[in-house]
Amino acid sequence: MKSDDPFNRRNILVVAAEMIKENGSATFRFDELSKRTNVDVVSINRYFDSRSQLIGEAQMLNYFAMVEPLHLVLLRVELAVTDEDENAFWTAVEENMALAWGSGQSGEKWGIVKTLLDIWSDPFAQRHFCDLLDIQFTRWIELTEGAKRLGWIDPEMDAAALTAVFWSASVGQIITSGSSFLDLTPEAARDFYVKIARRRSRQESSPGSQASNSL
């Protein structure tokens, strides 16, 4: 970066993120940012290589603020695995899935898809964002493997694939929300995901049990 003042740079990003939340990124203007931050445009340009970089990094702040509730639930999932508490594990996973799916609702003024597009528009922001996401992906893969060892998830389940499906939920809601056939509620998506992932007991998976349940 062209300046070594991280506090001033951070303040510029926080204000820029708020401006984008209010009015979107298409109308984002440096002169308005300058007024709000009391930092002249020339000085702002010392911190960022381009307008797209500033917007991309500001949208990263917006994205992680949007998904902060998911990160808090992730801590509960990790604690449940550590404590070997299966009920707490599935309760937290179900809550996380419903929150993830609901975060992709298309009616929001600044939706998650536009946020991601702004991040992807700048190479620096994209690389940094992907590095941060990889930390989250790794945590979920490790949690899935831990749940498999504890017998909570089918041992043949691909942990990476399951993690990818889990994280695709919010974007998937954007794509399907306009469909009269695939407009699922967060609860429906949550229940379907858990049904796939959760390992059934031997009694539930036995042919005799299936026959008795059908009577």
C-alpha cells in the first residue's frame, strides 16, 4: 500500500462501506467520501491503487458484517464437536444453514451477489477475500471430518463437497428466489441439507425399519 497509516485507511474503508450500503457502489463518489472522512481525495488515492480496489475492500467489510452471525454460530459448532455434544452440533448446524440461505434473499437493496461482484472486480480484494474464505472453509471441513469420526455424519460423505454445498446456500437463494418451482424457504433448505448430511442410526437405515415406518 502507498501509505503506512492503517488507522486512517481503515476509517476510509468503514465510511466507504457505509456509503455503499446506503446507495450502492454504482454511484459511489470520492468527493462525497472525502467530505465524510475529512480526508482529501489526493490523500485517499495514496491508500488505494484504484476506485475498484477501494470499493472491493469496502464491500469485503459489508460482506463479513452480513455473515457475522454465521461466524458466531460456527464457534458453537466447534464447541459442540469439542464437547462431543451431538444435539448441540446439529442445532447449531441447522441455525447456520437457515441463516446462510436467508442471507441471500433478493429483496435487499444491496444484495450479496452485487457485493461479491464488487469484490471480484479488483484482483487485490479478490485475493484477500479468498484467503479469508479459505480459513472458514478449512474450519468447516475439519468440523465435518470430526463429526464423521464421532459418527454424526455418514463416513462416506465428502467433507469438501458438503462444505461447498453449505456455503453455496446464500447465493443459491438469489438464483432460485424468482422461481415458482424452486422458491424454497430457509427452513426447507435447512431440513433438506441436514437430512442428507446426518447419519441415520442402524435401526432407521435397516430394511425392516423402513418397512415398519411405511405401515
